[in-house]
Amino acid sequence: MDKEKQKSSKTFSMPAQYITRIAVLTALSAVLFLILEIPIVAFYKLDFSNLPVLLGAFSLGPGPAMIILILKNVIHILFKGLGSTMGIGNLADIIMGAAFVLPAALMYRKNKSRRTALIGMVVGTICMIIAGVLVNWLILIPVYMKAFHMDISGIVNMATDALPFVNTEWKLLLCVTAPFNLLKGFVISLITFFIYKPLSSILHVKKR
């Protein structure tokens, strides 16, 4: 009877631990997404909301990380609304966030070492740069042009004020979008690299 009770306790406690950690990381990610944005250039703002997502990816796995990523965008929509772009910005955040987090999570799951985590974050950053360029080119820029009744020169001029040599769409994508995502990936990866180990005992689900 005691063995059955222990088995039952284990069965229910592990999902509860996952749910608790997902909820906490989602709340933290959503708060960072809502209140902390650092303007960089034009309409690009550095936020740290994917930091908890990456922590969840390493500690809980790629599946829970995607749940955190999606839920933080749902919460963002609930508080900020869909806006004139009808939530396309949030969709783009999910795509680029997944491109960043999934490679790192999948690589780390196969070999849990700091070296693998570092390599995974580098690969994830490269994937996010590529995804960022493609998403801006194919989705975000066309949507913003339509939503704000602007042509491509109007979008490009938002960056030209800060960077005069940026005077075409492809210069915007390659000289602003790509470096911005490189900066974002580098900053989040660097913070994660230093804080993950001290927090790992709290973040991991404890198997009984």
C-alpha cells in the first residue's frame, strides 16, 4: 500500500512541478515583455523576455519552452491588444523566439554540458538572425507598410535618421535587422550562461 501511495505521489507531483515552473517562467517572461524594452534603432527594441524561455528550454526541455514562448505572447496580447498589425508582431516574436531557443534546447538535451549549451546558443543566435531577416522581409515590413499606410522608403527612413547609409530595404535587413538580432542573441545568451548554473537546482524538476 505504501509503495502504491508513493508511486501515486510521484505520478502527480512531477506534472505539478512542471506546471509550477512553466507558470513562473511564463509570468517572468510576460512581465519582461510588457515593461522592459530598450530602444536600439528605428523601431527595433531590445527586450529580455526570451531569457526565461531559454532558461525553461535548458531546464525543462523544448516542449515547455515553446509553451512559455506562446503563453507570454498571449498575455502580451491580453494586456496590449492586437494593435493595428492584428498580432503579427507577436507571431513574428514566436517564430524568431523558436528559431533561437529550439536549436539550443535540442542540442543541450543530447549532451548536458556548458560547452554544448554555449554552442547551442551560438547556433540558436545564427538561426534567429536568419529568421529575423526573413520574417521582417516577408511578414513584418509588408504588414507595417499596410497598417501605417507607408511605402518602403518610409520604413527605411526610420533607420536612415540614425544610420544615413541605410537607404534601401536590403540594407535595412542586413545592416540593422541582422545585427540587432545578433545583439539580442548575444545578450540573452551571455546572461543565461552566467545565471543558469546557480539557478539550475531551482529550475529543474526534482525526480523522487
